Amino acid sequence: EGKCLSNEIQMQLEEVSKGERERATIKTSSDKEERKKMHVAIKAAFPQLTSVTENDDEGNKVIHVVKPSKGGRRRQNPWPKSRGGDYCHFVLYKECKDTSYAISLIARFLNTKVSVFGFAGTKDKRAITVQSVSAYRVPDENLAKLNSKLENIRLGNFSYKDSAIKLGDLKGNRFRIVLRNVEEDEKTVDACVASLQEKGFINYYGMQRFGTS
């Protein structure tokens, strides 16, 4: 499997393994089987590293490789009461990823379980979204370190609280919709906006609105 890794790639991964760089980004094929071989090769040569496939800013497939944080929660390091609560609340900013996928990436890079995270609802994939998330006994400094490792994901506004965020814990959503490349004249656009303000609009439902139960 090591044949998939060029000398240059192996040098980059070695630097990530030693902590000399936060992340290695490898250009890869659009073919899923080829990417799978690359992931297997990385895992075989550097079992301590984690690799994930992402899209870069131009929509091309790349593989990001990072070294996960060591050991989730350890019994010999009890959670200090001085933090003020068992749950670290933070704001999750993401682009072109749904909430569940973003959380799974965060959990993988922290070497912990997805179940330690809580959120009120799923945000759209094809959008720039911001929402609150809670993490059970995950230090804010560990979350903050991921900002240099994750692509199109940012974590911030950390605080500690006694309770987790659960599905349905929200009053509503706020949207800002941008229309680009509008070719109609200003008069037509103004008329459409006036109609929208007066009559409203049809509330279409995307795929994420339909559950499995």
C-alpha cells in the first residue's frame, strides 16, 4: 500500500506525525476506490494519523491528514469543578457541510465519540451556517486547536454550562438569502420584493426536513 505515497507525501506525513506541522493536504483522484487506497496506505504507514476526504475551494477532492488529540477523557485527570459545568458550549461555523458530518469530523480529530456532542437541529449543507453545540467534558482549548486543522469549519465563543444542548432546544432559525447574477431590471426586482413582502412565499422543504421515524 505504501506505493500510493510518494516520497514528498511521506515527508509531509512524517512532519504531521512529529507535530512539526498541523495538517497535510494531499491532492487526490475523483475516483472513490483510488481515494480509499490512499486512506488505507496512510493508515498502514502512519497509524497514529487520521485522514479525511474533503473538497477544496475549487471543488476538487483532497485528503486532509492530522494527528488527533490524545486520549478523550482520562480517569486519572478528573474534570475540574472550577470550569463551572460539565458541558463546553461553543458556536460551530461551517460551510458546505451538514451538521452531522461536521460533528463527526470534530469527534474524529479529538479522538472521542460523536455521542459527547449535542445540538438543537441540523443545518443545511449547501450554506454558510452558525449554530450552538455542546460537548461533554471536552476542554475548550482542545476544541480551539481544531481551527487550524479543519477545512471550512470554525469553533469559538466557548463557555461551560451544567446542561447539554438537545434536539429541539431552539426558538427558531434566522436566514439571510443572497441572490446572485440577477439579470432582471431594477423595476422588476422591486416589484418582486414588494410582492414577497405583501404575500409571503411558499415554504419548500429540503431533504433534511424528513426524518426516518
